[in-house]
Amino acid sequence: MLRKLCLSLAAALLFGAVVPGQSAKKTALDKATLEAYVRHLFVMDSRISIQVSDPKPSTSLPGFYDVTVHAWAGKQSQNFLFLVSKDGEKVIQGNVYDISQNPFKPELDKLKTEFAPSLGTAGAPVVLVEFSDFECPYCKQEATMLRQNLLSSYPKQVRLYFKEFPLESIHPWSRAAAMAGRCVYQQNANTFWDYHDWAFEHQAEITPENFNDKVMGWAKTQKTLDVLELGNCISTKATAADVDKTLAEGHALEINGTPTLFVNGRRIPNVVDWNTLRSIIDYEIEYQKTAKNAGEDCGCDMKLNLPGMDTQKSGPLVPPKK
């Protein structure tokens, strides 16, 4: 009896062993395997570093795991989200939508507009949130387009929020400009837009060395600003935490470059021409008449109490959560 048992175990081990020349079964839940696969998929050689996250049960697709692959080279980086089947055999890269919700709800949930500089009408059906960098030439191009066209074309249907996203690794004075803009905004919300226009208009003249002198020279021409208070705010970097917060929000949205514009949660990652943007806005205005799942008049529970604003008559000033 004992001999038969030993022979059975030996046979089981023999048949279960890997046959020479036959590779073990691959699984995307093995970090090294997934890394090698992604490197081949996107032609990432050894100059690009990769880190694979631990798999987590997917919140968007039950039965799968969320695995994030973080790739970077120097100061440039990008995240890739993969959905991996529980057996590790199948990998999906793409968007998962819930037909009962706004397709841009994940972005809407992460967009925070409280205490951000804004233009337009509170309660507007279309909300634009722009992540921008004062030193970025493409941001200057988009800012000019928005300022020249947006409110003149949509005086009541649109609200624009500005979010600082300085790319300090390639734009050396962008962070200082973002913090100074916040200092101006704290003193006078309307004057922020004068600063916004001035900074972009004089972008080519500004350097890290002359930035403080330039901005203080501009401030002296503004009757709405206390120059000494502004200088103290800038020198003490009093608004650094505000800029860090906006940067963190941008990273949570996986923003990799500027300008990045969101129209009712719809991401537009590059400079867009006015005709294209206008067609998107027109579509959203009509769509929200019945959908009411984006914009500021969506019936959200969250409302922001701003000084001097009658919150009983104004719509919520944050993106929708449905």
C-alpha cells in the first residue's frame, strides 16, 4: 500500500513538473512579467525606469485588478493604468464607463474649484477648468484665445476656473509666477485677471532673475493692490501651499503637460482652436438642458460660500457629484 502511494506521488510530481524547453505559465500579476510586457508594448528601453504597483481590486470593473505602471526618464514621467484579470492572463488598457453616469465623472470628482480664480456666471451649465503655466508658450496661446472669445460669446452660459500647474523642471520662474498670482488673488479676485494677462503678455521679457522686479513694477500701476502687502506675500512665499495643493490635484488627474483644459470634465490635453472649443461648448449647453449632470447648475449638494456672494441665489461652484 505504501509503495503504491509513493508511486502515485512520484507520478503526480512528474506530470506536474515543467518539461525542459517549456516555459512556465506567464501571469500579468507578476511584476517582472508585466514590466517586460509593457516595455515591449511601448518600446521602453533601459533608459526608461519602470515601477509596477501592487494589484488592487478594481473599482471600475469587478473581477479585475487595477495595476498602475509608472514610467519615468529624468523629470518626465507617465502613468499607465491596466486592468488585469484575476487569473493574470488578460490585460486591458482603456476606459471603463458606467452607462448610468456621466462618462467624465471620474474627472469631475477630482476637479476642485473652490477658491480658484474664475470668470463667468455662477450656476452656468458649462464649466471650464484650465491647468496652466505662466511660462508655457502654449498656455499663452490658449489664454489669449479664451480671453478674446469666451465671455464675449458666452456671457451667461460658461464659467472658467484657472488652476496653477507650474512645470518648474522646464520653466524656472513658473512657480514664482504661480505663487505671485495667488498673492494678487488673495488681495483682489478681479485684479488676478489683470495679472494673468500681464504675465502672459510679458512672458518673453521675464527671467528668474528679474521676475520680482517685473511683478512689483506692474503692481505699482494697480490701484486695487497694496504693494507692500504684495511684496511681503511674495518674499515669504505665503501662497506656496496653495500652489502645492493645485499641483497635487493636477497629479491626481494625471496631468502631464500644460495647458490641460476640462470642459464639464471632458479632458482637452493640448491647445485647442476656438472653433473646436466652441463646438464642444455648444454641444454641452444643449446636452445639459436635459442631462443636468455637469456644469454648476447640476443640483449638487456641495456649495461654496464666497465673501460677498448671495449663496441662496447662486448655483454651486464646484463640479458635479451625482
